[in-house]
Amino acid sequence: MTRRRMIPLKKWAEKQGIPYSSAHRMLKEGRLEAKVERVGKYFFVVEEVEDTAPKRATVLTLFTHAGGAGKTSLARDLGYELASRGYRVLLIDADPQSNLTAWLGVDPGEVEDKATLLPVVEGKPLPKPITGVLGEGVSVDLIPANMNLAMAEVVIPTRPAGMVVLRAALEGAEVRENYDFVLIDSPPSLGPIAGMAALAGDGLLVPVETSGKGIQALRSVLEVSRDYLDTLKALRFMPPDFPSFIRLIVPTKFDSRTASDRKFKNLLAQMEGVAPLSPPLSYRPAPYKEAIERGLPVQAVGDEKLREELRLVGDAVLSAFSFKDAKEVSAWA
């Protein structure tokens, strides 16, 4: 079985040993012997590669205790990055703020309750996702959110096994067989919805702002992640010797020009024994703002450095789950 992989035209030209300007000119003149699709401002060469994905979906919950760490934008952009490599991606908005939904161009005010996770909280199957979000050759599916999802905070504690209802729903064949990755955007809290989202996955992906607030939030996440892992072990969802529920830490909003960011970077590097540490994402507010306004991933509007950083984060995620096409990455190259 094969899958589509989207390679930026610039990277493709480098692999072919030709200047990007020549590849771009050949494309405009119709002389490029490769299938090319455009996403936003960028051109991608589409290749068919052998499918090395596992037979069941990898479920990863983006989780943090503090707002403003870039959790939702990371869910959006990582979903896009994985989809551009040919992986089948489902994004789940588990945050009543509904930012992931809105940032993918879907109006939360028009989302019906039955299309969100509310039916799952009530013991019903996972709703049918919105398919083809993003489009233009790179597509992900989405289970959206709306403000009414906040009612789940009250309902979850009242239901038997309420904290694992989402995990049970994701065990269905439609999810486990139709997707390679499921990324859950959880609320920036430690409440029932966040707990349900965390317990639904194979581990946590934790964005950490390179600041004092970010380090403090990470300490809280480290503590609660141990409780989540103990719960899953007790329920026999995880083996007794599973080492850590945090599968990857992603430093965000990093500015190498400031002494404080370098200081907190070093503190994060010392925590690499707790969980793998990905390369950082830089502080670049302008392209992120444009991405939100246009309902696009930041890769479609940002500069080449941001695109490369997200490629490295994608490599780190694949490496954390031992995918064959993962690359070796250095956390602080």
C-alpha cells in the first residue's frame, strides 16, 4: 500500500541537485516532470511512498496546564505536517473555547451539539467528522467543538467510567482503521474534559513556552501525567512497565536573542530524561496571526524557517512513536 507525501518544491529541487529558481521556472513552463500541487503560497511535489504506518491509529493528546503556550496552533500545524506526508489525520477539538475549530475555518456558532464530543460524553458513538478540512492537496478531518461542550465538565463526573468514554469511542474500527494519527486538542486546564482527553490517548504531547510560566505549568503537567498513567495501568490500558505518559515536550515561543529564553531552554534540556524534547518553535507572532485570520495552517502563510521547524517537530513525533520514515533529530541543534 502507498500513501501520498507532499515535499516542498524547494526541498525537492535540493534533492534533484538543481536551483529552486530553475525548478520554479520549469514548473511555470510546464516542463517539470513531477506532480505538483499548490497549498497557500507554496508548491509541493507529490510522491507516492510505501505506507509504513501502523495498523491502528496513534492517539496523541496536546495537553498543558497554562494557556498561551501554542497548544491549539500546534495541533493544527502538526496535523497539517503529518497529513502533508501522507498520513491520515483526525483532529478532535475537545476545548469549549473552540479555537481549533475556528482556526480551521469552521464557525463554532454553526456547529451543532451532536457534531461535537457531547454525544460521546453521553455514551454515544463518536460523531461523523467534517472531512477534507484544509483541502488544496493536504486534508485532515475534524470533530469540531462549540461553547456548549463546556456542559461536559458537569456530565463527565456523573457517568460511570466517564473519564474513559472518549478512549472507548476511539477504539471503534472506523477510527483505528481509517486514521494513522488522532490529535486531540484539550482545554488548558486540569478539569474533567482535559482529563477525559488525556486518558483517551497513547500519551501526551506537551507544548511548553520558554518562560517561567511555561516551566511552572510543565511541573504541574508532570505531576498529573503520573496520575493519568497510574489510572490507565490500573485499568490495564497500559502495561505495568510503561515509563512515561508524556511522549514529547515541544518548546514554543522561543527567542534565541533573549537571555531568559536561553535560560529556560537549558532548564527544559535538563528534563529530557523525563520525556523526549523536540526542536523548538520560534516566537513569530505575525505569521501565526495571519494563519488564524485566514483559517490556514501556519505553514501556508509563514516563512521558510517556521516551515522547517515544524518539519523537525513532525520528525520528532514520528521518532517518538518509532515510525520507519522518522528522521533522527537533535533537540537543540
